[in-house]
Amino acid sequence: MTMDALGLALLVGGFAFLVSGLIFLVPTRRKQSAQREIVDENLEQVDHYLREMRRGREDLP
């Protein structure tokens, strides 16, 4: 009887631990996705500016 109660308590506790961990991971993925988009936009801007600078050098005599 006590072993059944212990097993059930461990099962419920493990499930609660798993669910709480998943709850904390969900917002993190959204933040990473938003940060990745910002980084991608910044890289595109840098690439654009570098192309403009190279184009300006090609126009010089």
C-alpha cells in the first residue's frame, strides 16, 4: 500500500516537473525567433550598405 502511494506521488511529481519545464520553454522560443528576425534584418542592412560602398568605389576613377 505504501509503495503504491510512493509510486503515485513520484509519478504525479514528475509530471508536474515536466509540465512546469515546458511552460518556461514556450516563451523562450518566441523570443529567440524574434531575435533571429532582428539579426537577419541587421545582416541584410549591413550587406546593403557594403554593396553601396563597393558601388561607390567602382564609380571612382
